[in-house]
Amino acid sequence: MAIQSKTKDRIIDAAVALFNTKGFNGTSVRDISQKAKVNVANIAYYFENKEGLLEHLVTTFLEGYIQEVEAVITDLEEKGPTECLYKLIQSLLRYHHEHRHIARFVYREISLDTVLIREIMTTYLTKEKYYLKMVFEQGMKEKAFKKLNIPYVILQLKGMLSMPYLHPQYLAEVLHVFSHETFFIEQYTKELENWVHQVILEPMSERRLYVKMSS
């Protein structure tokens, strides 16, 4: 079983690397088998074909992503919307950072209009919207958040969470910021928390959270 697991992992690592450099359509099953140093039959055994491998990568990434969201949302009533929003940002940035190579590929695929992506939209991404909407609605109900246009604020948040991992070359070559570094994730988390403070929170909400966390 251990050997099988290592073989599967090699296939996944090779596929992600090739998809990110040559694109999904520009990569053949033989390319993947050669880079992974496995027989083409191994890819058929684990994933059936290249499309099965694509589905595995996208769904595995998004399942883990939703699990991160759900782990935070379970504490919404106890912790409150402000603390939950901060925790969501911290957890999701960490998740992106740990899976940055797959994140880059997945976000690029999500921009395409395919049958698989439409299915993804109606499952994982609709569920994510439901949870984020819950946090923002609770925050406005408790007057911890400003009156927000929820679809637009979700759009802003998702854009900021995904951009560094969708465009790492732009960050490195133009902005000279390196999204793979630990320093980046620490600094960028602070920047998104500052966005929450400036754009989302009512002025007194931050003070109430500080008093709550200090007591």
C-alpha cells in the first residue's frame, strides 16, 4: 500500500507541475508518466485518464478548502462574526500557502466554462458562498459589521485570497514579492486583517473584540 501511495503521489506531483507549465491541454498522459517515472497503466489504474486526474485535483483541493471553512464556521455563534472572519482569513491563506501549486492550477481551471467546473460551482463554491454570507449577515445583524453589499464583499475577499497563488510570476517578477516564503504569508495575513478593519468592521467592533480577547 505504501508503494502504491507513493506512486499515486508522484503522478499527482508530476501532473500539477506539467499542468502549471504546459497547461492541461498541452500535457499528455505520456508526459505525466515520463515525469513521474511510472507506467502509463499506473495513471489509468488510479485516475482512468487525464480528465479523471483533473477531477481528482480540483475536488481534492476544494474539499480541503471547504473543510477549513467549516472548521471555522462551527464556532460562529460562540466566537462571533468578527473573530470568525479573522480566523477564516488566517486558515484559508495558510491552506493556499501549503497547497500553492495545486491552488494555481485549480483557480485557472475554475475560470473556464466546462461541465466539470459547472458541477464544482454548484457544490463546493455555492457552499462556500453560503458560509461566507452567513458570517457577513451575522456581523451586520450584530452591528459588528458595516452595511455591506455581500456579493461584492465576497468578490473582494476571494480575489485577495486567491490572487497571490494564481499569479506568482507577477508577484515575483514585477512586485518582487515571493508568495512561497513564510514572511509573505505572515505579512499578507496582516494586510487582509487591516482590510477587514478598514472596510468591514464598525469602528466600535474592533475595540469590543480586543476587550473580549484580552479578558
